[in-house]
Amino acid sequence: DAVFHPRAISDPMVHAQEGWHLELENVEDPLTYKGVVYNEMKGVYSSPDSLLQREAQQSIFPDNAYGVDSGGDPVDIPNLSFEQFAEFHAKFYHPANSRIFFAGDDDVAERLEIMAEYLGDFEASPESKPGSAIEWQKKRYEEPVKVRHPYPVSDKGADGQPDTHLMQVNWLMNDRPITPKEEITSTVLDHLLMGTTSSILRKTLMESGLGDAITGGGLANELMQGTFSVGLKGVKPENVDTVENLVVDTLKKVVEEGFTEDAIAASMNTIEFDMREFNTGSFPKGLSLMLGSMREWVYDRNPTDALKFEEPLAELKESIAQDGSKVFQDMAKEFLLDNSHRTTVEMFPSTTLEQEQLTEEKDRLAKIKESLNEEDLQSIIDTTAELKKLQAAEDSPDARATIPSLDLADLRREVTEYPIDVTENEADTGVTVVRHELGSTSGITYAKLAVDVSDVSLEDVALLPLFTRIMMETGAGEYDSVALSRKIGTHTGGVSVSSMISGVVKEGSTAGVVGEGENFVTKILISGKSTSDKTEELFSIFDLILRDANLDSQAKIIEMLRESKSRGESTVQGSGHAVANSRIRSRYSVLGYINEKMSGISSLDTVKALLDQAENDFPALLARLENIRSTILNKSTCRDGMILDITGDAAVFEKIQPSVEKFLGDLPGDSNAEQLQNFYSEPHPWAIQAKEEMATEAPIVDEGFVVPTQVSYVGKGGRLYSKGEAVSGSTSVISRFLGTGYMWDNVRVMGGAYGGFAQFSKDGIFSFLSYRDPNLADTIDVYDGASKALLASASDLENDPDALATAIIGAIGDMDGALGPDQKGSVQFSRWLARETPEQRQKFRDEILSTKPSDFKDFAERLQALKDPSSAVVSSKSAFEDAEKAGKSFTLTDIM
């Protein structure tokens, strides 16, 4: 019914709410546009990256449906009437134009009977399928086309850094159906060109120094016709043509010289490993199969062809065996180099664009209002009032009953535990080994080496994201960056390095009680996977990058820092809600403060300072990096902080044991290592200094971060539970209830934001967040009204057990997602590392399942008495000025 009979096609108010509508509460007020999708797309097109991708796609598809803005241009969205919308749905959302997919072990005949009964109600619709056919875009450009378009930036004044350009070269790869062999060849070619930091096209562009970060992801093959796009952001205007020429010249080199055997072997192994593993993580495999099959099926091709790879892979291997690199050179020549259906899109900065867009919308609405008579205006006022009334109304029990749902009795009451076996000081090596033996991992070893970093100074903690990236991208030992990447690609299914900070249960503390937040473990994690016969190679790579990563690589480090700066700015502009949440948490929690230093908005300042140091005083930065490595590999203590975590099946463990023994013996450090402090009983060394810093570096104030944008990301929160107070599992139910109920209704439905969230963590910190929000001050008012609404809900739930059950089921659903074999091992490893017991987990789940209306009342009263709350908001200068007029003041910082 959600697809074929939605309310949206019979109720104009749904179109008004979710799409767009004119809003007016009083005759003297200005008209405004409201609507969820309208505001979502305003947010999308506040991002320079999104604007670039839109221009790129429209430039290479001038004649077919792919050149149309599928999300909607905010300037044009108000031209869509309810009647047009309903007519479009009636034509295309019909069974005659549908593809129906089942996955599961239920009875096939019963499926077909249900489907036949449902579909039997529909008449034939001969126009539906032909009308939705995608026409082939012909390669019709005889010469490459250039496109220029502005993107919004803030006016930095005469002393500010000059704004740079974004550019991207784009090809329409094919205007005919391609064979399964060509499909897999293009995937491998894309990996050879762009798949890793050492792939030739990506590497050449980044090392050129012509820009800060890559744009375009290379091959995109989810549409009927493949495209290939690549470029740079952070380009000086005089270098735009140089970047384009560099892209073309690099492809010429590829066509003329081809790829080396080891490059091909690494890319082939990487692609084949992924296809054979088919690890969808927490995403259901059935849905992955469905989405994969749709790539062919929606174009009336065989749906299973998209899922089969053995035959085309064998054909490609045969071509490589006969002619080496030729198959890739030929494809690069035909689809890219000799292909004149190419565009170059250049995005140039405009300090006036944001204001121009605001003025254009204001003027357009003023003209509309001028053209309306009193009766028309009253009609809009009446419709606005009616919509708000409908938005505020609860769904009736009869309406809710139409949605299929589980019952509480359907839920598993027990926490799912995964196998774990811990051996401390294995074979007298001083290293702890944690094993997770599963029924089957298809012959694959999943491994992590955790290395303690607690002796690194807090001052250098902000360098850890750079340090872990260097371990992967600058080469190690005798291997340069290219050779290391190829070694990883040839022998493994992938290796990565990350930093981890995990809060732990303090010894002697009561489960679920908020502590000081001073007990945590800090590690660098080297993670990887391989087939069991290649595990020795996997471990040798772990050892190599741990000991011998090339830290003395100034050009590469500058390149990384420029890219990090560019990514960080994009994150603030596109994911401001996450930035706001991190900032709020940094004011109330030691862990929150440290995490924010490493990856929050303050890390942008760190990256800028590091970039300056890398460019102007590299020896000083190199000394800091070398000190980090010598500290974590301190011979006398490092093995005590090392943990090897392995997930596999019985056959895998038997086969890899000699490799495990060799790896443990070869690791740096003394086997009779001195013991590190006990992090489960003593405060972490970073905690004391972090607490001192927080008073000046993370004061509890309302902060605003100014970026060029047409929407806001509004956060407000604080500490809901103090030290010594017990946090019940019911808090998971209630915070979710707030997010999917009150926040959905008030921030999204009535406020028009694309998303609204209520987040609570076991450390006692709560936050409200909005995403792509047209409001700022009004949203904070919504947050301030939450406690009163929750008190009312607590009373209502006394007489509505179904609603309470739905809330509980949702919270359990968040906990019980499907996991891949590597995730099962990771989950159990994290539980063990935190010293969280099965009994504590079960207690928390039991508290969720037994949540009562009185728990909602208690939570609401806490929310009402929230001590020292504060806000963090990402928005535009004009939005903050409007908020100031509404009585909401912020300490402002310009980000971009």
C-alpha cells in the first residue's frame, strides 16, 4: 500500500507537508515556502560538492532523464502541483511498471497467491512501462564541452584567504549495452586508476599540488550508462586547465604504457575478494541481492546477470593471461581517451550567491503575495492553520493498526552473545590473544592488532588521525607507497589503521551507574582480512606498517593535510548535526572532549596548524610523529598493551596457528614487558589534563558556526544523569520515542526540517539535533518544550499499551541488527575490552523490555531540570542574525 496506495496521492496535505506549500499565519506577515523535501534540497545545494555533481551529470546527459534533477531544484519545486504529482504517480507507480522481489525461506506458492490477490485489483496500464523507458544518451559531442557555475562562499574580506575553484572532468562511457566481461573489466580499470591512494590517476592528481582533494569517484555504473568523473577541489583559477590536461595526459600514459603485472594482480585480487566474500555487514543480504539485480532488471535485462561474476571474471583472467594489460588499455582508449563526449565542469566562488538566492526567493514570494486578493490570502491562512492542525494530530488507532508490526512476545529476551576465548601472555610472548570461533567464515581470517597509545601526550593526541593515515599511505620499509598498496591488494582483502578510544567499566563499580568518565582504553587498531593461506602475509604487513611506516614524507603529509582540511570543511557544511553533537558532548565529558579534539570542529584548527608546520617547519612535525611511534613501541612496555583479536572458523584457526605464533614472536618489545597501569581501576593519563583543559577550551556556552548555507543544523543538550546515578535501559526506549515521535512531528513534520534526532548515551549526556532545518530559534523552542510533551505522553501511555510496545520494539530493533562474521567478532571484542559482562548486558535488555510509563515521567522530569544545557549550531550569518532578533544569542565563529 505504501507504494501503490499512499495517502500522498489522495490527500493534498501530504504533498504540502512533504513537498512544498505556501505558508502564512497572518495577513501582514510575509509569505514563505515550507516543505520537507524543499528544505532538504536547499541543504543539498548549499554544498559545493553537490552542486558540482549536479552540473556534471546534467552536462553529460543533455538529452535523457538522467539530465533531470531527480531530487528537485528548490527554485523549481514550487512549480509542482498536487495534480501533477498524483498524475505522475498514477502513471508510473503501477504494477505494470513494477519489479517484485522476494528473499527468504517462506513458501513460494503462498507468496504468489498473496501477490496475485493484491495485484488482481489493478486494471491494465499500457502507458506505464513504455513511458518510463530510459532513452540512450548518444555520444554526440564532437568536442569536449566546458561548463562554469558559481558556488556560495562567505566574504572573508581583504585579509582572508582567496577562495579556490572546484573542477571535474566527466565522460559518458558507453552509448550501447556492454557485455558482462566489459562490466567487470571497467570495475577493475576503475580500481587501477582510482581505487587506492597509490592508483595512478588519483596519485598523479594529488601529488601535483594543484588542488586539495579529489572530486568525482571515478566509475559510476548504477545507471543504464556508465560515467567516469575525476577532478580536484581547492584549485587556483589559473590552474583549472592544467588539471584537465593532467587528467588527459595521465590517461594517455595509461593507454601507451599500460599497467604493471603487480598492479593488475593487486586490483584483480581486491575486486575478486570483495565479490566472493559478499560481506554486506549489517545490511540484509536479501536487500543487497535485490539492489544488485535491479541494476539490470530495471532496464529489462536479466536480473541475475548482475549477480553472476564467475564467467566474466574467468574471461577477463584469460585475456590478462594472453595479452597482459592490453584489455585495460583498449578500454581506457575507447571509453575515455578517444571519447569526445566529455565535459569539464568548473565551479567558481561567489560571495554574493547566497544573498542573491535569498533575495530572489523573497522577491518571488512578495510578487506572489501582491498578486493575491484578500480571499486568496485568507485561503492560504486557512490552509496553513488546517495543515498545522493535521500535523499536530495523532494518528488514530485504526490508522496505526494498518501497519504490520511485531508483538513483544515475538522478541528474543536474551542478549545474543558471540564466541570469545582470551589467552593472556600467549606462549610467553607478553601479548594477549582474543579468538572468536564462528561456525563458518568461508575460509577468511579477520584480524586486528590493538596497540596501546596511552603514553602519547594529550597535546599529540590530535595527531593520531594523521599518524594512522601515514601508516597506510606513505610506504613502509623497502616498499614505497605504490609497492605497499599493491602488496596489500595482492595478498589480502584489505588493511586499515584507525585510532580507538573506549570507555570501560571501572573495577568495583555498579553496572549502569554514571562514573567520573576517567577510565578508558586508547589503542591504535591495525585491521585486515585475508584467506587463511595468506594470513602470514597479512601479519607481515601489520608488523611492517607498525614498525617501519615512512614518517619522513613531507610532500605526502602536506597532501594529506590539505585533503583533511577540505574534507573537514565539507563535513561542517553537509553534516552539521554531527559536528554540533560532538561539540556539545565535548563540554560535559572527558571522552567527548578528547574525541572532539581528534575529529570534531576544533580538529579543523589543528589540521590548519599542522599544515602550516608541515610546510614551514617539517622537522618539528617529523619529530612529533617519530616521538609518537617510539612512545607506542617502547620496548619495555609495548607488548603489555598489545592485543591480537582474530575471528575465524575452526579450520581457519587450525591453519593459521603457526602464523599467529610467528607473528607474536616477531612483534616489537620485550616478551617479559613491564605492566602498563590498570586502566580499569586508575584514571587514564589523558583524563586529568583533559579535565583541566575543558574549563577554558570547552566552556558551557551557546556557540554558532557560520558557513555558507540555506539551512541550519541545530543542536542543544547537556548532562541528564550525574555521577553516581543509575542509567536504566528504559532510557534507550524513551530517547528513541522522543526522536521518532515528538522530534519527528515538531522538527520535521511541522518545522519542515529533513531530520530531527534525540540522542542519549550511557554516560548520561543527552542532545537534541536537527538536520537541514529551515528554522533556528523556533527549533530551540521545540527542544525546550520536549519535557512538557513527554510528561503528557507518559500519561497517555498509561492507556495505550500498543504505543508503549511499539517504542520498546523499536529500541530492541536498534540493538538486534544482522551482523557479518567480522562484525560479530568486533562486537564481542569491544564488549570484552570494556569489561562489560553478559549479566550487565542482560540487565540492560531486561530494563528495555520492562519499560513503564512511569519511566517516561522520570525522564521528562530530568529533562525539565536539565542542568547547564548549551547549544551548538551550524548555520548562515543571516540565520544567526534572525535568531538574535528572536532572543537567541550565540558566540559566533566563521568556519569557511
